[in-house]
Amino acid sequence: MNIAQQIVNGLVLGSGYACVALGWTILLGVARLVNFAHGQLYMLGAFVTWYAMVKAGLPYPVAILAAIIALGILGVLLQTAMMRLVMTQNLTSLMIVTLGFGYVLQGGSALIFGGNPQTLPVTLARAKVDLGSLWFTWQDVLVFAATLLLYGAVWLFTRKTRYGSVIRAVAEDPKLAELFGINARIVYLLVFIFECAAVALGAALVAPRSPILTSMGFNEVIMTFVVVVLGGIGSITGALLAGLGLGLFIAFFGAFVAQAYTTAAAFALLLILLVIRPAGLATK
Amino acid sequence: MTAIGQGRPASGPALRATVFVVLAVIGLFLPRLLGGTSVAYSTLTTIAIFAVMCYGIDIVLSYLGEVSLGHTLFWAIGGYTAANLSVKYGLNGWSTALATIALCVVAAGFLGAVTLRTREFVFSLVTYAAAVVGYEIAFNWDAIGGSDGIVGISALKLPFGVATFSGATQEDLWPVALALLLLTLIFIARFRRSRLGTAALMVQMNPALAASLGIDPRKIRLAVFVLSAPITGLAGWLYAYQRAYVGPDMFETYFLVLMLTSVVLVGRRVLVGPLIGTALLIAQQNLFSLGGDWNKIILGAVLALVLIFWPAGLIGLFRNFRKAKLSPQEKPQE
């Protein structure tokens, strides 16, 4: 139960949180949209990966690609259905509609994949690395590296390219952006496809650590909320730091206080922050 | 002004009260009219309880225009309070109901206060997360039931001075469920015309006007949220006596999705909307069930599709239909 091992565990957990939260951060931050089907999309991403590997016998990297493509297509369908609400920025309805979609996905997945818990047979998740008294798996290394890489790439894309400014212009005022010749519908569609593809990738990377169930839903990714709000809605660097920080907090809380109440502890942390800094940590 | 005047004739209150009493009496004998079987009693009791549960979220969604995703927390608070206090301390129904109201007000006040200065969707996120945390606590804390919950809740006892009402069977519980539903309806009807209700509606419909009148939308949100919590809580209270069991399954997303769907299905800001919505949905699940997974797909799809295609609900659809029938005569003038 040494401190160094808990730091490793914290970084492992935290990179997982950040990885799964990336799509949400972009969706909420640059497009000002909320998606309460995120948990079910995570579940679906994990199950498509599982199906591709176990039932279709595809290798892990191909299965990841299959999950990304499948959820990207689903993203097109969902966003097309919601387009009118998105263009009118009807957040209230969008929150409820995505919750409804999530419930449909949960029922549909149970029909297709069955109600039993499954495990993703990824060999990396069983390959242990021992460094003296410390240990972690190669899957953890993969998640950590992929998370840093993804956040770096997204940060560069939104800050340093013309497309990044286009997306932010649409987020600021879709009607005004359209006056400048930007097709806001296409931008929203692409951002939502990114959200779905990112959560599929996150699920394919993170889900091999634990058994997956079609009913796991948002409870599985509840830390996404905490990461996004802690990081200051939509801040990319904020979300990465919040994810890693939260992972460390959970690792230490779980090891030294109570493993059963880690979600409650993370929530308490969130509430304290909301009272002190209602706009999140990253804001000045 | 005339539009309002027409809606309320001079004999309005007396007439409304008479109609209300007649409907209440019919309601009391409704299960018997439907055959008097125990299925009729239990289905109607369930509809009444779930409708009250939906009215809690209704006043937040319809009049305030914000989304609370944490009402399963109040639903569970009601259930757990009734179960714990009656099983461990033998308290009667009045005491457990009062405790439910008090705990719901405290919980909602706390959640509302910490999200007071945040943006509206953060309010939704925090309420949702609160329900997940509530689940975790209920699941792990053995003192209040733990993962097994509490089995064997004794019959609901409501002493009235000399006599004591005891709701041992579904037949006995129906009058209580009906009374709770009618009280809720009266409460919602009064709320709609109250200062808080009109202020909430103004904040939703015309924020600029509300601001110019010095109304703080965030304080209105807090007040409406705190008011809404005990309604859903009392529904959970009666649900515990009906099922004689509470467990962490009271936190399931099913209840949240059911609440939201019931409200939007018929149309927001319709007094009897949530009641009709609940009745339709429960009838589908009990009488025309296609199995748990298909029922989930139906419930979720109804919720999403209604908001996408008919945001005004079935009432709006009906109004459009009537307008379409009238429009041929009006068209030349346009």
C-alpha cells in the first residue's frame, strides 16, 4: 500500500477518465452541446469492440477501428435527428432527447449482445509490468500514452488551425457564423461524430480493464461529469489535468479511506468546487 | 383580458369544486368499474403513485423550463425513509411522511444552493450525479438496507384520532394513492396561479421581462426545485408501502426516463398531462408489454421522438390537427 504505487494507480485511473471525457469536453466546450447518451455510447463502443474480437475474430486494433466507425455512423444518425434542436440551441430538450436515445441504446444493446457480463480479451490488459515494487499493465501504458497524444492533437487542432476557429465561431453564435459562409450544420455534425468516435476509442482502450455490461450506462462514466466540470467547461488542458488529478484523488481516497464511497467523494469534491469557483478550475 | 375572463365564469370556483368532488368519487370506485380485480387495483394504485412522482419533475420542467435529473434521489429518499422508520422504529404513516418531506426539502435545498451560481446544464449534471451518489450510498451502507434493501415493510398505518386506517392490501391502498394524487393536483393547480409559479413561467418565457422586474432566475430555480422534491418524495413513500420492499433499484434510470416521458408525452404545462402520460405508459408496460428490453426502447424512443417531432406533445398534435381542419377557410385571407 505504498505511496508510489498509489500515484501510479492514480495516473492509470486518471488517464482513463480523461480519455473517456475527451469527446464530451469537445462537445460541451466548443459546440455548447450536452449529451446524456455518453454512458450508453461508451457501453456500445465497448460491446462493438468485444463483438468484433470475440464473435468476428478480428485483432484488437481492427476491432477498435470497427467500434470507431460504428459509433461514428450512429453519431450521424443521432445528430441528424436532433439537428433542429441543435440549430435552435434548445439545451433543455437536447438533454432529455439524448437521455431518451441512451435508454433506447441500452435496450437495443441488451437485445443484441445479451444481458451477461463480458470481458474484452485484450492480451495487453493481462501483460504486467513490474518495476521494483510498482506494477501496472501494458494496457495502462497504452491508455496513458494515447490520452496524452489525443489531447495534444485536439489542442493543436482547435488552437492552431483554421478549422478550430470555425468550430469556436459556430459555438459562439451559429447564426452569425452562417452569415460568414460557415455551414453550422456540418460543423455540429462533425463535432458530434467526433464525440461518438472519441468515446468509442476511449471505451475500446479503457473497457478491457473491467467486465462490461449492457446496463452499465452513465454510472460507469459518471467521472466524465466531474472531469468536465472540474476542468472548467470545455477547456481541453483543464479536462486533462482534472482527469489526472481526479484519478490521483480517487486512488488515494480508495486506498486510505473507503473504496466503496469513491464516487461520493469525487462528487463532494465537485460540490465544494462549485461553491468556491462556479465556473470551474481553469477559469481565471 | 377577455380571454382570461371567459375562462373563469363567476360560478367558477364552486363549479370546479363540484366537478372535482364528482371526479374524486368516480375515481374512488374506478377499480370496481374496471372489474374490481386485484390487477385493476394494483395497476391503478401504481399509476396514481407514479403520476405523483412525475408531478415533482413536472413543475421543474414545465414551469421553470429546466431539467432535474436527480428526482430519483427524492423518490428513493421517500421509499427509504418510510421503510427505515416504520421497520426499525415502528412509526406510523404520518410520521414517516413528515420525515420524507423534511429530508427531501433538506436534500433539494442543499443541491439547489450549491448549484445556485452555476449555469443551467451544470444544475442538470449535478442533480444527475447526486442520484448516482445516492445509489452508491444506498448500495453500500448496510445500516439503511445496503445492496439487499429492506424487506417486509409493514402495512401503512394512518391513525385518524380514534380510528386507524390500515392499508394492508392493494384495495386498501387505492384510496390513499387517490387522495395523494388529488392533493397533488390541487397543489399543482394552486402553484400554477401562485406568485412563484407565474414568476417561474416568466423566467422561462421572457427572461428579459423577469430581470426588469427584479426577479432573480436562480432563486426562483432554487425555490421551485425545493418545492418539487417532496412531491416525488411522497410518491416514493407510498411506493415503499405498496411494494413492502425498498432497495437500490429505486435509483434506476427507468424512473427518471418515465418521469420525463410522462411530462413531455401529453405536453408541458398541461395540468392533467403527467397523469395521462403516466397512465398511457404504465398501460403499455403492464398490458401490452413486449419484454423489458423492448419496453426500454419504446419508452426512450417516445421520449426522444416526441421532443424532436412534436415538442408540444399530444396536445400540440391535437391543436395542429384542429387548426388544419379550420385552415381551408382561412387560407384566402393570408
